[in-house]
Amino acid sequence: GLVPEDAVSVMVGKKLEVPPAAGLSQELVVAQQLSAVHFGVVYKIRELERFQLQYTAPWPLHMIITPEASTVYNTAFHLQLQLQYARHELLQLHTQCFTAGCLERKVRQNVLKLNVKGLRWPKVEHLRHDILHFLSSFEGWLRDRLHCTAVPKLRKALGSARGFQGVLEAHARFLEDVAYRAMAESPQLWRSIVGRVKEVLDLVVQFSRSCRSLLEADELPMAVRSTAALVARCNSELATVDQRFHSCLDGLLTILTSAVRLEPDSGLAELIVRVDFNGFYRTVDF
């Protein structure tokens, strides 16, 4: 990864041990711990930014891995952690809620007597699939830009560096690549893209909470009328998620298309192809 594996600790009031040889990325390990232990605490995806990677570098590496460099690494880590957390939640929902119509069957059993119109289950699963496709496409593109572009560039620069000053300069250029340059032409453009992506991640948290509320209601001794009210509220929330997701995605694709028109050879053209392959969401001409 971007930080030495044996020096990673995650801090949020207490220390969570992340085994470096578990065969999983550190982001996924932490995301699974959060999902299993701290579900219900994360109401906004930005709450995960409370986690910090802390690394005390030995001499003379402390002149390279400075607090400023750690801030850049943490920013990159936060986005990958948030993506892993959101994608894991959607995959867990498929296992717990949508397999064999589990969620549909449980709720319909509770609201059948009142003939309340339940959720449109195919549409809810289609929405989950749409969001999951976007997250997987964006996460794969981001990892490629960091690990297949920025990291090899750093190794090449270190191989030709002369002296310690050359190493410092190579690492400084790598920090710029990690911060934005490997992904976009300017930090302002990258912040705009990340802002849209985090809006989608917040919608994932809301989507998961609504679906799990229905399952939790089924486990509680609630009256049929109360369950019907809960279904109606979740209907409204999921309809809002659907609308806001496609609105965020339209805005993001507009930003990407405009950027690609100015810089046709940028890596953002590849992102558009991955996200909207064969017009998965809409047809974009650039």
C-alpha cells in the first residue's frame, strides 16, 4: 500500500489491530470491523475520516515521512476506506436482505392485512446494483491510478535519484500524484469529483439504514399499523435515494465530460468509460 503495512494503526478512541498478513487490504479489514461492530454509528460517510493512519518513521526516514506527508496519505486512505465500507454494506445487503426475497417476504407478511403497497422490490435491487456498479468502477479506476501509475512512477524516480535530496524530491512529486495529479489535472477538479463521490457514499449509508430498518422491525413485536408506517417511511427514503443518486451521477458525468473535452488524454476519459460503459447510465459524447 501507500504506507508500510507493519506500521499501520487505526485510531478512533482506541486502537484497532489490523493484521498485515491477513490477505486482505487494510481498508477492507477495517471496513468489515466497522460493519460488524460499529454499525449504527456511521450516519455520515465522513465520520470515517476520524480514523487516522499513524506511523513513526525511524531515522532518517522521519525526514521523508513527515506529518505533512502523513496528512496526504490519510486523505488517500480515507477515500479508499469509505469506498470499501460502502461497497461492503451493499454486498452485505444482498446477502442478508435480497437473497431469495428475504426482505420482501418478511415485510409483506407484516403489511398484508392492511393491503399496504410495499416497496417495489425489483426497483430497490436495481438501485442497489446501479450504486454498486458505480462504486466498483470508481474504486477500480482509483486503485489503478494510484498503484499502476503513481507507484511505478515513484519507483522509477527513486531508481534514478541522486543522493538524499533526490529521494526527497521524488517523494514530494509522489505526494502530489497521490493528492490529485495521478487522477486529475488540478486539485480543484479532483476535490469537485471527490465531493460528488462522497455524496453517493452518504446515499449508500442511508440506503442500507432504510433496508435494515425493515428487517429490524420484523424482529420486534410491532403492530401491523406501525410496520405499515415504517414501510411507507422507507419507501419515501429509498425514492429520495434513487432520485439523489442519479442527480449526483449526472452532475459527476457532466464534470468529467467537461474536463475530458479540455484534456482528452487525461485519465478521466478512462473513468467515464468504466462508469458509463455502453451507456450504462446515459450516453455521453466527448
